[in-house]
Amino acid sequence: MAALELRSVSKAFKASKVLDSVSLAAEEGEIVCVFGPSGSGKTVLLRLIAGVEQADEGSIMLEGRDVTDTAPEARGVGMAFQNFALFPHMSAFDNVASALTARRASPEAIRGKVEKIARLLKIGHVLEHAPRELSNGQKQRTALARALVADPKILLLDDPLRNVDAKLRYEMRLELPALLRTSGSTVLYVTQDYKEAMALGDRIAVLLDGGVAQVAKPADIYREPATLGVARLFGDPAINLVPVQPLASPSGPKIGIGGASLSLPASYAHAIGKRCMLGLRPESLAVEAQPSQESFDVDLVAATPLNEKTLLLLRTADGRELLASEPNADEAPRRHGPAFARFDANAVLLFDAANGRRIAPQSA
Amino acid sequence: MESTSFIERILRGAALSLIVIFFLFPIFWILLMSFQTNEEILRIPPSLFFTPTLSNYAALITGKLATVSGTLDIAFMKNLWNSVLLSTASVAIALALGVPAAYAFARFKFRLGEDIAFTLLSFRFAPPLLVLLPLSLYFQALGLTDTYVGLIWVYQLIALPLILWIVRGYFEDISPDIEHAYRVAGHSWGRTFLRIAIPLARPGIAAAGLLAFIFCWNNFVFALILASADKQPVTVGALAFVTASGIQYGQIAAAIVLSVTPTLALALYAQRYLVEGLSLGAVKG
């Protein structure tokens, strides 16, 4: 039995359909990151599960119980809102305790639990402060504490790191997984930062255009994105996409980039003749000074050193721009001008240009 | 603030003093009048120097008005009590009805919602005299003429739209997520309204209540037509000072001072709620 299950849930606001028949399940104790660009309906999805919004169609099951028509207070979920939504007229302590007072616990028990979670989140010293006296980071931790304090079976976190500064976000990204594990809750974590999703999620559900484009483990999503859209969302810099049409040749399928004819693995034989998009991750492109077999001519336009890697902007013979990234080495800086690029044929991704779906290699 | 020069501060002080004198002088003059006899008030030229007398206040409180043509009974203290009773009860009822209604209009979209809200507001457009004639006929038929209940009911025309529209705006300013968070934490809809929405809208509720109280207190025509002497508030009761033997300016001034005091006290008390900026720092701006 899944701890959380959405069955073809749809939701529209006025004329625009935000979620179109979304199905998703999470096992007990699992952290599922809901990832997607802004406006893809991530927040709406969480609000439907919390009961703050009503689904137009479909049903929502929590631990096997149909809660589609249950009031939010009876669903037993914990939720942290993106804008914190702290109660401005209550102290941080009362904010956190509000999740317990409804359950008629004794004052001592409430105090104990609040102080325990506050210690864990390092807000013990500001519990008597009003929300307006808290820093952004403290507000965010208070909101998290409020969601966590009652040990909810289902924990909904709506982009909790969105409104905090970069340093704190980085810190929390390291702390959160351990914190969420100890809570033992099933977590749905909404984010629009793919790195956050990769770092936190046991699985990632990619929401695109109102539907779930793919649900998979972080590494699988990166290696084997289901669609062009998913491939575009993961990776920094973004994946290079080149329209190609594989042709048959005695040595296997061939594609043309910038006038050169390059080999694809034989497992892509079934894509021959189709109009495709070739996806090349920047790190699978190697740039060399000397030509070799399977390399193609490029013009190295710019080299941008980042912390741990250097970004290379290449232009192919037919004017297409490609990005390559390579780990920083102690070599002499790259010289601009003509060079030769080569891709790792086993790391390429091929998508059907007509419907954007990935064409998986087929073993013969 | 440190950058303001000495001259600037002097000028600013002078301008503020001018405004204060302009607005407060009439009240100050009435205060002086209330301690003078009619003869002193009416002498020409008027003077700031006089021997103060408490006879005006004494007459109001004892209810015996001494005029040239004999002693008249007046019911000023009764009128004052009526004003307090009518205004307080009206505002209390208007708050009890208006605050939940304002919340409903602010949070829920329902059929004819905007039309109902606008109809309620339109009560404020209609000139009172226009509705008074039919209203007095209805009141006679219903037996509501000259009753506190009837007056309090009519006063809802003044208080209810005011409270509804002011408080609605305050409810709309509260982020719905704050209420959602309280419900997700396990609290019912009703508790959320009482523990979150009302405390956060309190500055608005205080302001609307105060304004409604002042408008009710200052109402004249409704009470003039729909009530007789023993149910009338001070605004109507002041007419008694226009007697056959002349206008009793001293008593009128004293009556004004006494009738302004309760609203002034209320305004001073409610002031701290009016300026309370509770919503600050609630959600990330």
C-alpha cells in the first residue's frame, strides 16, 4: 500500500488546466521531489494533497484512505508553505505548537516536543520572538518546525528553500536529508532547482505541462530522460540538442554534424530514417587540438573557466552553437580558433523529433 | 531627519500650530462658552475674561432649565444615556453581523456575492430623508416606532455597510496561506476564523467599529422622526435648548462638551489598535 497515491487528479483554474490527469504514488518513508519549471502546477499539486484546494477530478489516497473530500484539518499532513505563512500575531513557539494544540496534547508534552524540534532546527533561542523579529532563515526553520513537530505521516514541503539566501540554502540542502530521514515521514518536496531535486529525492517526479513527464531515481532521470523536455530541465549547462536524421551505412547508423559523418552505436539501428534530436551532454563532448576518427570540425569561440570546470562555446561548420564542459586541468589555457570535437557515442541521447520521446537503444 | 535645518523645523512647527488652532479653536471656544452665562456669551465684543460658572452643567445634570419665563424640565442626561445605549448596541450588532459577512465576501466567491455586497453599500447612498417616510409607516405598522429595538435596527443602515466594507478589505489583505497553514495544522474552519482571521484584522475591525460608533452617535434625522422624547439621543435632545424665551447658548455648549466626551474617550482608547501594524513580517514580501 502506497503511503500517498494520486489517481488521475485534474485541476483547472477558470479556463486553464493546471493539472491534467496526474497520477503519482509514494512509498512510506520515501522522499519524492516534485520538480518542474515555474507554472507547471507543482504547488497546486501539494495544495490538493493538503486539502487547501479541491481537485476537479480524480482521487487522493493517504495510507489507503480516500481523502479527496476530507477537510485539511482531518488529513493529518504537515505542510511548509513557500512563503512561510507564519502566524504574525503568535510567537515562534506558538507557531510551532499550533500543530499540536489541535490534537489536545498536555501543555508539558507540547513544550517538550516544540523544544526538541527547535533544538534540532537551531531555533531554540528565538522561540519567544514574534515572526517579524526573525531573520529569513529563522522564519523558514520555524515554518519547517511547524510542519515537522507533530510527526505527520505525510510531509509536504513547498519549495522551502526558495526564499532564503544562497548560503543558507546550501547549508539546508546538506541538513535536510538527514532531518527528513529521522522524521520517517513520506515526503513530497517541491522545488524548481534540479540540483536540489537530485540531492534530496529518492525519486524525482518531473511535472511538465500539467502532467507527470517522468518519475525515476535522480541518476536515471539524468542518464535516461524520458522526453526532450525532461532532458532540457536537468543539467547545467543545459544539454546540447542537434536535429539529425540517422542514415544506414555498412558500419552502422551514421549522423551528420557540420558536414562530418559520425557513427552512432548499432543499438540505434531502429532510428534510421527518423527525424531525431540528438542530445549531447556538455560533459560528454571532448574538444581536442588534433583531428581523430569520429571527430568533427568546430570553432572554439569562448572558454569560460568556472570553479571546477571550464565551459567551452563551440561553433560547428554549419553555424550551430554547442557547449562543452571539461574538468579544470593544469594545462595551458585553451586557444580560441579551429579545434576538433568528439562525443562519447555511448553517452548520446536520441529523441524522436515528432513527439519528443526518447528513443532507447535496442540491443540486437 | 537629522538633515532638517533649524529654520525648517521652525516653519514646520508654525504650520502645524496654525492647523491645530484652525481646527481646535471652535472646540476651545465652546469649552469656554460652557462655563459662561448667556449674558456673558452674547456681550459685544466677546471677551476671553469672565467669571466661570458651573450653572450650565448643573442645569443639565439636574434636568432643571431656568429661563426668564420659568423653569423647564429637560431630559439631557436621559438623552445622553440613550445615545450611549443606541450607539453601543447598534455597533455591537453590526460587528456581530458584519465581521462574519465581511469574511465571507473576502474569502468566498459565491453567486450574487458582489451584488449583495454592493446593495449593502448602496444603503449609504440613499438620502435618509428619502427612506424615512416609508420607514416610519412600516414602523407604525410593526409597532417599532419609539422603541430602542426599532432605532437600533435603523442604525444598521449606517453601521453595517461601513463595517462590512472596511473589514472586508482587511480580511482580503491577510494571506490565505496563513489560514491554510492553521487548518493544515489541524484546526477547524471556525477556530481558524476566530484565532487567525479576527486577530489579524483587528486594527480594521477597531477602526470600522469606531467610525460606525461616531456615525451612529451623530445621527439626527432617524431618531428625530422615529422616536419620541424619552428614546431620543443627545443630537435630537439638544433641540430642547431652543426655548420660547430664547436660545440657551451656555447649556448648548455644555451639552456639546458632555456629548463629545464619550466618543473622544473611545477614539483615544481605540487609537492604539488603529495603528497596530500586525501583518508585518507575516509572509515573505
